[in-house]
Amino acid sequence: MQEKATAACTSCHEARIIVQQRLSKAAWGKEVDKMTKWGAEVDANDRDALIDYFSANFSPDQPAYVAPMSAGQGQNSRAH
């Protein structure tokens, strides 16, 4: 399902948009339906499995997303 989620979602936005959210299964259902209406290509046969994938991996009980630090960020960097 990860490949199908990537194909359906990242053609319009970064994966970070997904992993930042921690939604319930019902909320993921609404989100998938909304995105499908907005043009995300989700096969109707994959809808429930996709919602299961999102709710298993990006639910409220999962740890919060922590953005990776980019080069130049951190305690040793200083603005010049």
C-alpha cells in the first residue's frame, strides 16, 4: 500500500503532508475521499486498504513527526 499511497498522493504534494498528520481511521477515510474528489488517483478497490494503511501508520497513537534538520541547522550554526 505504501507504493500506491506514494503514487496517489505525492503527485500533488510532499509525503511530509501525510506523515505530519495523525488522524483516526474515520478521519483518514474522509481525507482519502476528499483527495479523491480533488483528483487523487485511487482505485476504488484500494480505498479501504489505503485507509487501513494510513490509520495504521499515521494515527493519533503514533509518535509525532519530527522534521529532519538540514545542513546548517543545529546548535553549532550561526547566522553571519
